Amino acid sequence: MFSNHPNAPLKGRINSTLRRFLNNEASGGLLLMVIALLAIITANSSLAHVYFSALHADLGPLSLQHWINDALMAVFFLMVGLEIKREMIDGQLSSWTRRLLPGVAAAGGMLIPALIYITFNHADSKAIHGWAIPSATDIAFALGVISLLGSRVPTSLKVFLAALAIIDDLGAVIIIASFYTSGLSLPNLAGAAGVVAILLVLNKRGVNSLIPYLLLGAVLWVLVFRSGIHATIAGVVLALTIPIKLTPGTPEASPDISPLHRLEHMLHAPVAYLVVPIFGFANAGVSFAGVTPAVLFEPLSLGVAGGLVLGKLIGVFGAVFFMVRTGLADLPAAASWGQVFGVALLCGIGFTMSLFIGLLAFDDAALQDRVKFGILAGSLIAGISGYIVLRIAHRRKPQAQAQAQA
């Protein structure tokens, strides 16, 4: 058992942080499943007009939906950035050997889905813009499904999935900044760079109070929003400037004194139980009025769903198989090939980030609906099949061990 006692060893506390992360993401994923279903029901009920009208209602310079997607989701991206930095410095991605297997798996899990999507949509100049939609894994949803399996899935495999998804998120952030940005405003971009420089000076001088970082982060969000780069990127940039202090004499960070750990702890529950569910409710609602089953077989929907289900499976499992067979990496401890196959399927659950990229890729409501159909269908297939495979793999593993001993 992991201890939360203040006198527990630092390693135990770091492990407790990881366990809390896994537990929070898992329970947040279960909540997100309910919220997504509620959004779909609302969008196809007598409340549909109220639902869609509220989302498009103007609140100052932006609509409610834009406030959610541009401002509230910046908090989500701040959390993503904190997790990436922490894992890279003192977590599961703190060394190249630890990064290798989930890193290569994440790369395969982003490349192959994009290629499958392009295969279906290469002839459509508009649809091709959504090539990155099936490249993202929703860690909350995936860990939510795994939590239903309890101890049937080894902790090492959960850690592998979390590390893979964090690298996946980093890739998605880079894609958003590189490919879904247009019409740059150089004065605002220069202003944003100036704010980042001040943040780095605060970090260098050892300022531990979070207040100046958060105040400057708000200014940074405004400048990034006005620069033409998607405003949520400001959250990631801010996260990378938050100090993470190391305990003298050890290579690990102390959760007790590190500003990054404090902020991450503060944000975990609000992001998991408020920010992401609000985003899910605002964006998962798709009306099925006048929609026929043929919509799911249109190239755009097929590209998204096929990329999530087949692309993630081939990319992630194929990468792990290659790394292990060539001796470059080992399987996660106590995990079987069947369980790795099941986790690779779960990587096809691409909800939050896939929806987000879909909204950036297309302004047309009809195309956005096709994207949502593909994401919902692909994520549902990936989640159910991954769950079934992991249950079967758990039953067969003891039998295989018994046969090997005999």
C-alpha cells in the first residue's frame, strides 16, 4: 500500500501522487461517459433548441461555447502541461529508457491513425484538414474503462497507458500550434513572448508564489488569443514556466515545496470533475435528426472512426511488438501480450482532444457533426472491444502460467 503519511519516504509520496493521478483520471473518465451521454440525449430531446441556443449565446466578446473551448479549456491545457513537465523531470518519463517504449508507442499511435484518415479523405480538400483528429487518446476515458476492470489490469500497464497518453497530449499540443494556427498578429505574439520572458525570470530567481505566475498567465492568454495561435496553448506555455523544485541530494521533486506540484494538486479535481465535463457536455451533443446510418459510412466519419479503432491498435500494438521483439524495450511488468493488445484498443478512445481538434479543423457545422459521429462510434467500439479483450486476457493469463509451470 502507498502511504500518505507526512513522514513517509519521498518515493512513497511520489507513488501516491501517481496513484491519485490514475484514480482521479479514472473516476473523471466515468463521469465524462455519463456527461457525453447526457449531452447526446439533450441534443435529441425537446430541450435541443435551448441547448444549442445557449451555446451560441454571446457573453461579451465571445459566445458561451467559445468561452468554454478557448478559455476554460486553457485550464485543461495548463493541467496537461504540468503533467508533461512533472513526468519528464521526476516521473515515469524522467529518463530516456522510461520514455522509449511509451514514446515510440505514442508516435505509432499518432502516425497510423493519421494515415488511415488521409486514405479515406485524400480526395476531399476540406476533409483532409482534419487528419489529426483520430491521433489523440483520451486518457480520462481510457483509464475510466480500465478502472472497471480493477486488479485485472497490472499497475505497470496503467502507468504505461498514462505515460503514452501524456506524450500523446504533447504531440497534440504541437500539432495544434503548428497546423491549426492562421493569421498571426506579430505585435501580440511579441507581447506574449515578453510575458513568457518575465515568467522565465521569475522561475530563474526562485519565486515560489503561484500568484504572479497565474496573473501573468491570464495576460499571456489574452495576448495568445489575439495573436492567432489557439488561446489554449497559453496554458501549456505557462505550465512549462512553473518551478518544480528538487529535494537536495535526490533527483526527485518534493511535492511539499514544489510550486508545480501544488498547482497540479489544486487543479486535478476541478479539471477532472468540472472543466472536462463542461467541455464534454458543450461539444458532445450532436443531433441525429434526419441522420441515416449511411452517415457513418461517409469518408469523413469512416476516417475518424477507422483511425481511432484500427489506427491506434496497429500503431500502438505494432510499436510495442517491434520494440520488445528487437530487444529495445521490455513489456510492462506482469503484463501479457493480450493485455497490451487490449490497452492498444483502449487508446482508440479519442474524446476530449479529438473533439477539440475537430472543432479547430472545421467551421462547418455539418462537417463537425460528421466528426462527432466518427469520434463517438470509434470511441465506443474501441472502449467496448478493449474492455472485452482485457477481461479475456486476464482469464487466460493464469492458465498460461499454469501450463508453463507444468
